[in-house]
Amino acid sequence: MSLAGVSLKLTVSCLFLMSLVSPGQTHPVTVFKFSTREAQSNNHAFPQTPRSGNPILPGWYADPEAHIFQNEYWIYPTYSAPYGEQVFMDAFSSKDLVTWKKHPRVLDVRDVRWAKRALWAPSVVQKGGWYYIFFGANDIQNDQELGGIGVARSRRPGGPFKDYLGKPLIDKFHNGAQPIDPFVFEDRVGAYYVKDGGWLHGNSG
């Protein structure tokens, strides 16, 4: 309840008590006085849970994917900007979900020679001591353009990630789905799957 609510509740209670006493009665009625300053002072006696605030990250970002790597929380987002300026990806790590550390340019088109722009929707998995980041690049509009979904890897969750294949992993439209926005996961038996797709279609395999 807010401080204003507490003050209002006490005031109403006192008025109610006074209303129970008829004009001819002499029963004493205690009137409580409650100051905002006292309430604020008492409020400091209770521990306050630290919070990160909302939004939790400064800047323009979208498509976040969250993980726990090496006992830390990690967020991998898309950098929101015109397509021609989406040439890198940042990451953020935290030990407590309150204070976040920025890891700039964990992926950069300079380390992915076929990627030129529109780095989108990172998805990260860990396997065999490596961290693999899957991403969309170049926003291709047909099968004749170079681009699609790529993969890069690093020994650390904070990068830098380097191109793993030297070409896109998925570079064609399948079932009418533009090859963008990958989501990668491992099932219970250790098999990995990629879900992707744009233009109102999607694929999984």
C-alpha cells in the first residue's frame, strides 16, 4: 500500500471511531497523527530488493535470446538499426540479473566474409567446448542472392565469434520461408535442431 493509502486509511478509521460516540457521551477517542516523514523513515528499516530496471539494457536492441553459461546470465540480441548498419552483434552478461556488462561486437561481418548487412536474431548453443552462434544475414529476397542463416563459433560466450563454414548454413528458401530468424536447441537425446523462417512460413530440421 502507498504512503498516501496508509494515511487515508488511518484518517478514515479515526473518523469512524468518532462517529460511534454520540454527542452526549464523554468516552475519550484517541486521534492518531501520522506523518509522511515518519512513514518514509520507517520504510528505510525494510531491506529493498535490488532491481535492474526496465528496460534492463540501454540502447536499441531486439530479438533477445537468454542463456546461462559459466554460471552467468547471457543475453544475445539483434542490434536495431537500418539494415546497412546492422553489421555486428553485442552481448550482455550478468551474475545477478541486476548489473549487466556489455560485450561489444561479439560477432562482426569482418569475421564473416559473405555477410554484408542485416545481422538478425542470434541463437547460441554450447557443444564440445565451443559456443556456436547462429544468425541471419543479408536479408536475401530470392535463391540467387548470397545470404541466409550462418554459424560462427568461439571458445568463450563473449566471443569473438568467427565464421565456421565460410558460407551460409541455409542459403535457400524452403517451403516458401525466407532463411532468417533461427532458433537452435538440443533435445533430450543430444540431437540439435534449427527452426527458422520468414514471410509467414517456417521450417524445422
